[in-house]
Amino acid sequence: MHQWIHPYTSLSITSTPELVTTLKDLQQLCKMLPNPGIYYFPWEISSGPVRDGETLRTFGRLHCYDLAQSEAVLTAQCNSVQHQVRVCTKFVEPFQAQLGSLYVALGDMEQRDGEGPVLKARVLTCVEGMNLSMLEQAIREQRKYFQDRQGQVESGAS
């Protein structure tokens, strides 16, 4: 018997020897897919704990967009401090930029010399009207869930 657990979902498969080949094929397919991205708050990105090349999701209001440079800036406020996330939009153009609207971005972080971190967006979606405080709460709950599950996996392996 073989048990395979997907790292980002609660999908758990216990296989028989006949399914091992299928599971190996499935694992190979999963390796080919891009990472789904971990949610980071904009203030976490601007404070620097995000690694170069890391796949992440974040949100913010579209503050400005420069089509010629393929760059946008998302802003979000935390504790009366305005935080900015620079977003490279080359992979999502053309898109209908709505300044002041709330956006969710998925992409890979890139550290540019002298410029700081830039999110190379694969997805940039306008989510105007979404309850931002509920999104923040959902991100915290998701983190708690993953931490609890990681603790269970580690204690089960002991």
C-alpha cells in the first residue's frame, strides 16, 4: 500500500499495487504544474520575508498602471501605513485597468537590483466589491489550517 497526500489540498489517496503506476504518473503531472501560490499580505511582501522565485498570491487596490513599462502598483493599508507591491503585467496584458479597484494577483517574486521585489503576475483579477476584511480573515484561517495539518503530519511521522 502507498499513501500520497497532495501538499496544498486535503486529497489523500491510498493505493493498491495496480494504482502505483497511475499515482507516479499523477505525481509527474503535478510536478509540471506551476505552484498554486501562498497568500501573502502586501505588508509582508514590502517588509521582505518573501524569497526570490517564490510563487505567491496577494491583493491590493490598483494605484497606477504604466502600459509602456508593463508595470502596475497595488496598494493596501495596514495599521495606517500604506504598503505597495510592484507588479509586472507582461504576462496578463492586455487587461482593462480600473484604477482604485481591488485586485488579486498570482505570480512569482523577482528581486530586481536596486528596485526591490516585483511580482511577475500570471493572473491579475479585478475583484472589486469583495469584502476585504473577510479575505484577510480567510487567509489567516487558511494559514492556521496548514500549520495545524503540518503539525499532524510531523507528529504522525514520529
